[in-house]
Amino acid sequence: MRDPSALQVESFLEMMSAERGAAANTLQSYERDLSDARAFLNGRGVRLTEAASGDLSAYLAHLAGQGFAPSSQARRLSALRQFYRFLYGEGLRGDDPTGILDAPRKGRALPKTLSVEDVGRLIERAAAEAAEPGPDLLVRRRLHALVELLYATGMRVSELVSLPASVLSQAGRFLVVRGKGNKERLVPLSRAAIAALAAYGEALAAGTGDDPATGDFLFPAKSREGHLPRQVFARDLKALAGRAGIRAASLSPHVLRHAFASHLLQNGADLRAVQELLGHADISTTQIYTHVLEERLHALVQAHHPLAKQAKKPD
């Protein structure tokens, strides 16, 4: 007989997809985490749907003993919290056993980023390669357009590779991005991004390269999703970094997203504005960049505060 807990997990995932618009990657992550917890609890003779706070504490201790990082433990606990809140809301449990559990403490990790100079070198290399004639022109112009769009908008890589083909027919310097939970936001495009996008569109219309020239997506590919897989973009980006003289291990699409946010803040952008551009639902997520603001404020005080100026005067 099938474990009833497995059926409840399926119902939970269906709810997250239908009602909250959770992305496929998010659903897969929830499923993996809940399956792991269910396997551990079954070993203790306890069903996932019937677990008490002590059982879940034992599971978290098990993860710590296995060497899981605090961030990984916190992610598993977050999945459990969502699941038990679902059970409570559906009347399948009268309590939430995660309510008294504390998330494992984790250090505040600063996001990896690139300097303005390194981003400039990366884009210059992509632009130079996109301007060269050759049979793989579409691939080179695609990479140039991807890099320009990512640094101009700070989009998530999943948002970028799944942009609709209709983007090519849009006029103007703004782009509508569909993010997490199917929420839409408006992001501005730089002139360089618009130009790279137009050049890519010309190559796409010409039908050069191996990828299909038609489809629902701006970056179509012969993949299960119908668009360029994010792993392929990440691979091509690392290769481009190597050719530009940038350490490839330090670069990923997410690092370019961080560079977008950090460079905006360094140049005086408001944290709330960056939150909107990144598509963060909560300002607390954007606050990982407060170190940039702290550096900027320190420089501002040192440059303009009267006491700081007095301290610089020679004896």
C-alpha cells in the first residue's frame, strides 16, 4: 500500500504550482527535500504527515551530522514549513510541528560579483566576436545579446533564456519580464543591449546556425523546453570569460546579475529601485547588497563631513 504521506506531498506540489505559480525548479527542489525527510522519518517508524517537532529536530540534527551546510539545512526546513502549513490549512493537521523550530544559523555570505572593468572586458570580447563573419554567427550574436541583456537588466538566468520571441518585435527601451509567481516587472534596456538584440534578430531571421529560427522563444533551441538551456548559457559564458582574460571559475550568469545590482548601488541607485529591478518580493533579499551602500556612505562621509576634512589637515 502506498504511503499516504506521498499522496499529500503530491497534493502540496500541485497547490504550489496551480495557486502560487511555483517554477519547475522550485517544485523539484521541494519534492527532493520532502522525499529525503520522509525517508528519514520512515526509518524512525514515523510518517511525514504525522511527525512531531521532536522528529523534525532529529532530522535537522541528522543533516548537521552528515555535514550539510546551515544554508542547506535551512532550505530543507523551509520546505517542511511550507508543507505543514499546507496540511494545517487543509485541515489535515491541527498543528504545525515546525512552528517552534529555529532555522540553523548561517553566516551572511556576500554575493560574488565582477568589477566594472571586468564586465567591460567581457562585453567588449562578446561584441568583437559577434562582429566577425563566419558560419557560427548566430551563436556568437546570441551570446553577445545574452550578456548585454543580463547586465542591462539584472534578470534571473531562467527569466532571460525563456524570454518570448515577441521581444524582437517590440519598440522602445523597456522590457516586460515575467518572474517568480508569474509576476511581471518593467526593466529598462541600454542602447548597447538594444543594438545587440537587433543584430541577433537579423542572424536569427537569416536562419544561420543549428538552432531553429522560429518558435515561441527569443532564444530557441532543440531542447525539451524549446529554449536555450541555462546550463548551455553558463557554459558559453565561462568560455567567453576565458577568452576575455577573466578567471572563468569566478563567473556565472548569477554573478553578472549581482554585478548589475552592485554597480547600480555604487553609482547612487536606491535600494528599493534595485529591489524592483531584480524582482525581489521582499526588501530583505536585496539587503545582501548593503555592504555596497556601507562603502558608499563611508566614502561620502570621508569626502564631505567637516570633521573628516579637519582630520585630514596636516599638523
